[in-house]
Amino acid sequence: MLKAKINEECFEMYNDLKMSKGCLVDKPFLVMKMENNVIAIDSELTNFNSFEELCQNLPENHARFIFYHLEFEMPKSDNQLCNEGKRSKMMLITWIPGKTNVKEKFQTAGTCHFLKQSFQGIFLSIQACALDEIGRKELISKCLTFMK
């Protein structure tokens, strides 16, 4: 684990995301980046209106930490007549695209566990290097796998 510090604003905004309040009341995600061993909010990426818009604008050569509050309808099982209802799961997506330099890849991977310990309530943590790994359908599938 690397010695990284987390900006206090990250904790405040993460709690707003979990509780759907404050400036993140209508947003299901929060993006953070690491600069000079300090983890801070990436305000440019956090300002996008939808997760799909965010994904289309993720950097091709820099890592990011995406906290995503995924809401989905639980599919019905074989012996049920209707769906089980809505579910809500907090995810940590570590975005490390292939063009990221090796030093940044190692720093990001080494910091991921530290972030999971620092922010309470993360159901699932995944690493992704391509957009097809973080599509809504893929994320729901990963959540369902861990819910069984």
C-alpha cells in the first residue's frame, strides 16, 4: 500500500453520494484522482450528468477512482411471478486504461485497497481498463454474482 492522503472533501462528497443529498442528489457517481499522493475530487468528470456520459469522457491515459451508486431491478427467479424489487449497491470502479504509464498503474492498484478501507459501504470493487467492462449490464451482472 502506498502512502496516499485523502482530501477531506472526498469523504464529505462520498457521504452525500451514499445518502443522495447535497450537490450529488441527482448523480449516481463521484470521480476521484490521485495527484502527488493526494486523492482528490475530479470535479471535471464528476460534473457530467449521466454515468454513460462520464464513461465516454474517461481519460485514455490516466487512472481514476469512480464511486458508483448502482440501482437496478432484481430479476425474478424461475419460481417467482414478479421481480424482487429494486436494489442499490455502492461500487468502486478503478479505471486503469491500457495507455496509463506503469508508475501510475502501480500507484493506482496499490491505493485501491486503501480506498476500500477508508470509505464505508462499498459492496463491490472492480478494476477496468476498457469501456465494455463498465457498462450498466456488466455491472449489474457482477453485482448479482456476488449477491448469490
